Amino acid sequence: MGSKGTAMAEGVAARAAAVAILDGVLGEGRMLSDFAGGDLSPADRARALRLAETVLRHLEPADRLLDRHLRKAPPLTARNVLRLAVIECAEGAPAHGVVNAAVEIVRKGKRTAHLAGLVNAVLRALPETGLLDGASPQKMPRWLRQPLVHAWGRDVVSQIEAVQATEPPLDLTLREGFPAPEGELLPTGSLRLRGAGQISALPGYAEGGWWIQDAAAALPAVLLDARPGERVLDLCAAPGGKTLQLAAAGARVVSLDISGPRMARLEANLSRTGLTAELVVADALTWEPDGAFDAILLDAPCSATGTIRRHPDLPFVKDGSEVTGLVDLQARLIDRALGWLKPGGRLVFATCSLLSDEGEDQLSATLDRHPDLTVERIDLPGVEPNWWTTSNGLRLRPDYWADRGGMDGFFLARLRKPA
């Protein structure tokens, strides 16, 4: 096979893998993070994931276009091949190569080979340009969209959906005095990159001068404001961006998480940055510390609905049924954490959720159980006054900084224990 044939085969391999990923997400409820890559090269694995993510961000508009040319719904795999082809053509890929690859993928499948003619006919019937121009952004599922419309109105929710439909930039948390890549310095201090390329080749990586962390995810540690020498607990710590922030501030950090494999990632990042923390793999509901803490950061398990811009598979693998159990778990973790604080100590509670059940309402319930707590609002660089709630919680939304690429949705609150 010549070089042209090899390139074609590699292109088909990445596309076929993208279709398999979509089958797993949409047919089996599997997360994108479950995709191992098999025998793919690193470049093909990265391409397959990017293609699958892009399809998931535009699934609804792609289906609206395809349904005009389909008499009945094809099997899932064939539909995913068609969706992928639509998205690639909408991104400007040469239509001839996209159609040929799509037909080849379908033809090679035992259950889809008979649909090769259909796929070819549908794709050749599509417009050559402007496939998704003017299409409205994909909507969030009803179980999530409805409470958000009730809380913020349809215009805000539509703006959030528009941000979620775009590929997010990459944010870095920087350390003073270390090299860093060129990028946009955000008002809160994070560095935003677009088209970053190979992460390990960027300036400052080898020196441990920064780590990947969404700008919104960096704010809980900023709100905690750990001081040098303080004994600080990072509760539910993995994969560890907040532990790195706390350690870089000079705190004596204990990092606890229930997941050993995720804590291994934190250990690797500590090694790369030269920072130190005591790592504990344990269940926070049964673990007991050997002493009280000056401050605790609890980034609690949650629905992760604030991270859809970076994890477009979430709306397809979750149905909201887990939220009630997560709210209960968050409350139990808050109560345990408060018991580990020194008098006058502070706790930052955070969730990367858009739902008030896991944010504003959770704060209200906490104050009902612990009326002696104070909710502290402090000045944070780059944080707009209207991001604060009337209860002194900090509500972050994906539509904030929409012109810059948005941010993850979060809710934060800083609680002070009486002295």
C-alpha cells in the first residue's frame, strides 16, 4: 500500500474509532473517559476522541439535517457514521474523502454492510456548503434544562448551550517565577490557551510551572486563601489541581480521596511540580484525622453538570436520577468536615454543578443545620459582583466570559466556624 493508501487507512481507523465511541456513549451509556484506544496510535486516539466530542456537541443539529434525507431511522452505528460525516463536512473536511471513509466503515461492519448504499446516497444528497450554518445549539436534556430555565430564564440557558456547543480552550494555573506558554491571562489569574498542541512540550511543563485546571475550578482554592504553615485538608482531592494550589501557597496539605488510581495522577503531578502533600486513600465517611485543620476544601462529588462544555457525553449518560443521592452525600461530607475544623476555621464547599440542589439549596440546608456558621464573601480578583448570590455564595456559569470561551459552572461557599 502506498503512502496515500496508508493515510486513507489511518484516517478510516480514527473515524471508525470515533463511531465506536459514539456507539458506546449513545448505545451503552459509557463515558468518553472509558475509551482506552486499543491499537490506535496516540494521534489517532486523540483524533477519534475529538471527533466523537464534536459530534456529541452538535448531535441535535446534525440529526435535524439528516432526518430530511432519511425515510426511517437507520441502526445506531449507521446513524453515527452519518452524524460524523455531517460534522466533518461542516468543519470543512473534503467531502469526497469523508463520504468514501463513511462508506468504507459501514461496508466493513457485519451488521451495517448492507447500508453502504444508503449512507453513500444520503451523504451525496447533502448540500456541499453551509451544512449547519444558522442551526440552533444543541439543547440540554429536559431534566437539566427545565430547572435552569426556572432559575435563570430561557435567554441565559440558550447562552449556556451556545458555549457548550463550542470546543473549550485549555486553562492553566500558573506558579510565580516559572516559565509559562504564551496565552491570554484571564482576570482571575488563569492562563487560557487555544490550540495548545502537545502539552508536555509547552514551556514550563518540565519545570512544574503550571498544571491544567479550568479557570472556574481554580477559584475554590483561591476562596479558601490558604496561608503558609496552615494545616489544610483537601477533601475529595483527586485529580489534584486544588492540592497543588494549596501546596504552592505554602500550606501543610493532607489530600484525601477514595480512588487510588485517581490519587496516582495527583502523586505524578506532585512529583512533576516538586510540591508536597500527604496523600490518603480512604472513604471520607469513615476516615478520621489525627488532628484538627485550620481550613478544609471540599470539592464534593456532584452531577458535574457544570462541565458539559468539556464533557459533552454527560447529557447522554446521565438522567438526573443520581442527584438526590449526591445531595445527601454532599450534606454528610459537609457535616463531617465541619467536625474536623478548629474553632474559627474555615470550610470552602464547592460543586461543579449548575443545579441549585447541589449549590444554593445545599448552602441553605447547611445553615439550617448549623446556624452558628458565617458565610464569608471576600474580594477575589476578576470575580464580578453579580456572580455572588444574596446568601454570599459564588455562582459561576458557563456563559460568563462567553466571548473568551466560557468557564465551567460551579457553586462555592466559604463557611467560618465560630471561634
